[in-house]
Amino acid sequence: MPSARPRLLYVTDLAYPARGRRYCDEDIRLTSRLREDFDLALCHPRDAAALMDAFEAVVVRNSGPVLEYRDAYDDFRARALARAMPVYNPLTGRADMAGKQYLLDLTTAGHPVIPTVDRPEDLDRLPAAGRYVVKPKLGADSIGLRTVTADELPGLTDGTVLIQPHIDFSYEVSFYFVDHDFQYALYAPDPARRWELRPYEPTREDLEFARRFIDWNDLGHGIQRVDACRAPGGELLLVELEDLNPYLSLDALDDTRRDAFVAALKSSLRRFLATTGRTSAG
């Protein structure tokens, strides 16, 4: 039987050395707020599979790149699916949760993304560029990312990497959603300082752009971050749709917006737990 207060296993790697971010600070502060409504325990992603049966649900947060613990993550996924263990975000994500294949799929479907290919015969589908970005299909946190010239491309297109034209964008902007509800946006005015973020007030067109990808992913519950860049022509192009463990940059928000996000997350978790039958919505 579930406890009066739902028990959540909160998965995080407090020691992961993220560039420009402090995972530990964000998760310590966020869990201190979640404890107001839930009974909570923190664990490293390598321990999640062994511990999860004692909880009503698992919440995956700043757990670091899966590449760092691939076998443990695959075991966790397999056990969670076999036991019908509720995992937040749900394990049905079609974006970064499943690798970078979605960037190819979205390119082929004509969505506003940075053009992406993975085969030598498709290089002519990319706009001409002085430089190209090459990244692993299973990469994360810029691990393995390289910038190369066109002459270097033929030897790199072996099916395990993605190739994109290098775009001299004005800035990067991220849109943060809980379930399908927009929460806030942040941007990096200096492209060379990705994690020096400031609040961004999106236009109606900006939100329509971001919602397009939230709708495409069709996750009923969870936190998602839509990362985009402002291209030279003024349009937004998708860089990444993070649906596994998006860093939230809560320290860049004022108290009002941070409190609103926490309230939205608590409500989402209660709704999510209600759909599992493990606890009431409260």
C-alpha cells in the first residue's frame, strides 16, 4: 500500500562535473522544495534499479550523460518497464531520451531544425558551409562534438555520427515545459558562454515554434527543454529537444518564477502518480 505521502526515488549524480553548471546545487534546492509534499530519497543513477521497488515512482533529474553508465541505465530501463514502475519523465520519449536519431527524422519531415544528415550520400542535402559540426548519435553534453572542414567530412560519415552545418547564430534560447505547459524561457546573449543565461520573454511565434516539438514528442507528463538558436535569417532552429534529464537553470530565475515552476512540477507529479494508481492526486 502507498504511504500517505508518495515516496519518490530521485535520481541524480551530485558529483557530475557539468561545464558551467552545478547539478548538485540545483537538485539539493529542488528536492528541499519537493520534500514539502513527498517523501524523497536521492540516489546515483547506478543505484536506481536496485532501489526503485521501495518507492511509488522514480524521478530522473540531473543524472548526467547516459554514456557514463550505459549498462546501468539499460538495466534500469529494462527493470522499470518489466515491473511497470512509473518513471518521470516516462520512458516513451522520442527525443534525446532515445538518442539523436530524431534530428534526422525531423530534418526529413521538414521541421525547423538545424539540417542534419548521417550518410555520405546525403551531404549534398546540407547547405554549403565553411565548417561543419560532427556529433555522436548517442552523445550528450557536447561529448565527442567536433567542428571540421568540408574536406574532413567523407572520412567521418560512418553512420555513428550526425553532421550539421556550422551556423553563426545570434544566440541560443531554451524553452522549459512541464507536461505541455510553458513555464519560462532563458537565453545566452553571448554564443561563447552557453550557460550564462538571462530571462527571455518569448513572442507568440517563439512559443508556437517551441510547442511544435513538445506536441511532436507527445509526453503526457514530465519536464522538457526545447533548445534553439536564432539563425542569421532571424528564424529559430531546433538544436536539441531534451526529454530525459534537462538541466533547469533555476538559479537564473527570480523567486516568483522559481516558485511557479516548483508548484507546476508538484502538480504534475501528483497527476502522474494518479494515473499509475499508486496514490491519489491530492
